[in-house]
Amino acid sequence: MKKYDEMTKEELLGEQRQLQAAFDAYKAKGLKLNMARGKPGSEQLALSMPMLDVLNASSDCKAEDGVDCRNYGELSGIVDAKKLFGELMGASEEEILISGSSSLSFMYDAMARAMLKGVLGSDKPWGAYPKIKFICPVPGYDRHFAICEFLGIEMISVPLYADGPDMDMIEKLVAEDETIKGMWSVPKYTNPMGSVYSDETVRRLAKMNTAAKDFRIFWDNAYALHHVYKDIQLLSLLDECKKAGNPNRVYMFGSTSKITFPGSGVSYFVCSKENMDYNTKQLGMQAIGWDKMNMLRHVRFFKNAAGVKAHMDKHAAILRSRFDAVIEALDSELASRGVGSYVKPEGGYFVAYKAENGCAKKIVALCKDAGVVLTNAGATHPYGKDPEDAYIRIAPSYPSPEELKSAMEIFCVSARLATVEKLIG
């Protein structure tokens, strides 16, 4: 099979005619398929349905220390949940807070509080500066970028590689500019590349010199438990920060949104005890306590950390065939023709496809015309602007296997058509 860059113009024109006919045939089917976000599929959601039965009218609704979970209080969460998720996140009970269903909401709140009041060690609120900046590894998570954009925080793009972001670039930037107050990170099964930060990257983040003494790493460990092919261990940034003499540098976030029920899970916040004392004092102004019945429901369902990990093995078994289908299609239909590239993830919820430069928006638009909705091209970069117009995030979890097969057929035809048209000029 010839690769496209080896074809003559006449051969490319013939390929374009065939691809256009195939695309028109798909478009005529009137399909409506959605791969825009990494939503768990119905099979995955079914795994947690028994959790709804662990509490009933005759249940003991008390935490292990006697707290009645039906009532007010316990701003940092019930002790049972702190032990369970603290073990999974590598944190002591005094270093973890269990909150509502959304870690994204907690990240936004943490950023907004920093803008209003600063963080521990700040001379003044972040919002009191004419401009502050955040490091954003790219490709990255669009919701992180949206928070910064909404709050008026300037974003600095740094390339993300298989072992983490470009540390040489980050170390230079943060050492020279006091207005760089932090950075975003999805360190394990990165969104959207599915890679894992190396031990060296974690250690360098922990010990690097920063001009801002109140620098914070927003460590969004959303996919810490979401292996698909291989469960790779991530070095604890909290531990490494302690060793490096920077114990307050990291804010860690996670949730059960893709473990149990999105919108009805629990989220957790991990940091040093000093940071925790500072943050809980502020949180006391906006909340008395979170949904402790939901915390108790999760604890009774999972029982222990081993129960959570066994549950995640079931998720992985469901997701693996979907990821296999995406990778097989990319290999057979695109890589074999030299059309773009991709990174095979070990876990997470996405496959990152890198099209030929200047083709991503065209591919996403073609897919939409044929009934397949993808995340907008550019969403992987701050301000929605991918300077290469190349990165596309594929989310295979939500469609049924049959829908996913059709969606990938349309995606591959669209990618080939956009590439051929670019080559023809």
C-alpha cells in the first residue's frame, strides 16, 4: 500500500474521488454519534448500581467514629472515606479532604479563592497583580484552560511529551518570573495522550526553584486508577515535595466521577497539613459539610482500597475492547498510509491523534457533517488555538461497540480526505 506522500498527483486525485464517494455514502445514513467527551458508557455505569442498595431505611448511617452522616458537619469529610481515598492517593487523614461530587468544581474554587485571598505564603491575593500566569502543558485538558481564561489568568503553553512536560522550559520560566503562580498537570494517563509522568519529572517539579514563593502545582490526578492496558505507578508528588523542602507546593485533586457515577460521586483534595488548615478555614465561609451519606455509600460499597482496584479492573475490561477498536482503525486506515500519528495510551479515557498540520479543524468538521461529534479542534490548547491545527481528541468510552465502529470508519475517511485535499493543494 502506497503512502500518500509517495503518490503522484493523478493518484491522489483518484484517491480523493473514491474517498468523497465513501464520505457521501456515510453522510447519507444520517447517523448521530457522539465522541465529544470521555463519558462512561452504560456498561460501566451498571457496575456501580449495587451501590444504591447499600443504604436503606434500616441502615446504620454512622461513620466509624460515630458521626451521624445524615446531619450537618464534618467539613473535611467522614473518617471512613478519608482513610479509603487517602490510601489510594497516598495521603494521611489530615492531608485529605472529601467533598462533593466534582473535583473540577473544587479546582475552580481553589483557583478563585487564590485570586481573592491568595494561598498560604502569598504576600497578596493573586488577583491583586496586574496579571498572573499559569503553565499549561499541551496537549491538555480544555476545562483547565477554561478556568484560567474565565479568571483572566494568562496561559503559557509548554510541550507535553511521553514522560511529562518539557522540564527544561518550565524550570527556566518559573525561576525567572514571579507572576507565574502555578501550573496545571494531569500526571497519570494524561488528557489526552494517556501517558504517565516519569519519576524524574515528578522529582524535578518538586525541587525546582520558583520566583513565586506561593507557586502551586494543580495536580489533577483524575485518572489515577483508570488503567486500560497497564497500571503504571506514579511517584507521589506530595512526598517528593516534602523531601525537597517544598511541602506546600502541590494541590492534588481526584474524584470517583468515572469510577461510580459522574455527578453523583465524591471528590477529594490532598495537600500538606498546613495547606489544609489554610484552605478549610476559607471553606468554612462557604460550606458546613458535604454529602456524607454519599461518602458512606461509597465506603460501604467498596469496603477498602482493594475493592476500588477490583472495581477498576472491571472498567478496564470494558474499555479495552473500545480502545483496541480505535487503535486498530488508526493503524489499518491511517498509519499504514502515513496519515498523521497517534500515541497508544496505557490508560485514561482518550486517544490523541495528531493529524497533518492544518487538517484538524477540517477533519472535525467533516466528521460533524457525517454525524460524528468530536471535541472541537483546538480544545487541547489554551484559548482553543492549536498553532499546528493538528491535535484531535478521540473519546471511545461512550458509544456502543457498533456505534464506535461506524464512528471510526467516518473518522478515518475524513482524516484521509482532508489529508489528500491538502496534498493536492
